[in-house]
Amino acid sequence: MAATPLKIGVVMDPIDAITPKKDSSFAMLLEAERRSAEIHYFEQKDLRLLSGKAMGRSTLLHVHDNYDDYWFDLGAEQDVELGGLDAILMRKDPPFDMEYVYTTYILDRAKLAGALIVNDPQALRDMNEKAYTAWFPECTPVTLITRSMADIRAFLTQHGRIVVKPLEGMGGRSIFVVNDGDKNANVIFETLTDFGKQFAMAQVYIPEIKLGDKRILLIDGEPVPHALARVPSDDDNRGTSWQARTRGARPCPTATSASASTLGPCSGTRACCSQASTSSATT
């Protein structure tokens, strides 16, 4: 007798707006489809709490290994108790704002009702993808998180060239590379901190970012046939999407000894090099 298919929920951005050939959530959904899972698709607007019970307006989803114009089908809609699903993938992209936090509260209730939530809602709240680098300073460029524009200006004077970015963004949005003496520096710092009212991140610029950062998705311990890399273009400091579908993931370049003082003692390892690049001018 065949096993009952798993019921997998996914909370994500609108699926018709993703770029499937480089979207890791889509790669996970393809694997769920291959395993004959029953996929329940949600956007944030589909979730709610009713008398403490996590509920959602689910749309059944089928995905296809077709990256051009036919990568998904939407099926029937239904109200479901989120706790009744076997697992829910929380794949909503930043910004990490209060709407994101409220979504994790709903998923907390689903977890208590029996669903496996990946990643755990508490961990999503605690481990902001940028601020959490503070727990691994040996694997990142020298980093400052502050609301003070004076502190960022002093950081720029000390290091000569820095990357500044908001804490809640993604995909290269509002990321600036600033050189000491840049007459736009003050307005950039004012914009990112809202005149000292919100935290922003500054990091020492790492020249190796020009080689890009690389991300690998593993399923059952094996890399999927493609990986996302972000390689800056000739006219941009930010990483741009690059598809290594047939070539596989390119190796992470080893950091040079000249950059070791800014990257920390593990900068010569592949894992830390990848993290350091990701923490520079890409995300």
C-alpha cells in the first residue's frame, strides 16, 4: 500500500513573480512535487489567527521543471488548519518588518498544533540574516551596526572604503559603496539611518566581492543541478544573479593574505570566504 503523500505548505512571495531558474524555494517545491507531496501555497495575506488557531486560505499547487513560461499550476482553494499540515516552509523574502514578525506568530501557533515549520518561527525572529553575522565576526568583514551617522563617518575615515546597507533589505537594494571623501556620503548615511532614527550596517569593502558569492542547495546531501551565484557586473558593485545550471557551483575563491586582517583568522577557508562575500556588497 502506498504511503500517504505529505502535505507541505509553503509561505512565499507571489509565485508568478519569481525567477524559477534561480529561486531556491522553487527548487524545493520541485523536489516536493517529485516526491508526490500535496503542496499548499500561501501568501502572507492568506494567513490568519482565529481564536488562537492558525488558519490559512490554501491553493493547491503543482510545479514543473520549466523555466520559461509554464512552471506552475494553481488548483482548488480551501481553508485549512495550518497545524494539520505535515510541514510548512516559511520562504517569504524580506523585508524583515512587523508584517514578517506577525506571520511568524501565526506559524508559532501552527507549530504548537503539530506542523513542522522550516525554519522555526522563533529562529526567524532571532536570527536576522544581517545582524546575526555578529555571532560570527571571524567569518565576516569588519562590521558596524549603528544608528549614529557620526560613527559611520568615523568608520569610513578609518577604513577608506566601506559598504553601507539597511538591515531589513535583500537582493542588493539600497546598498552603497562609499569612499572616504565622497561628497554624497552624508546624504547616504542620513537616508539609511533616517537621520539617526534607525539602525544600518557598515562593512569594510572586500575587493574579492568582484568574484561573486556562491550558494549551494543540498537535497538528501546532494547539490541540486544548479546553484545561485551573485557576480557583480562591470558597471555595478552589487552581485547580480548568475545561473550555473549545467556547470554546477563554481568554487569559492580563497581570500588573499592581504584581506586577512579584515576578514579574520578563518578567511582562507572556503566556507568563510563565501560568508564574507555574501556579507559585503550583495545582500
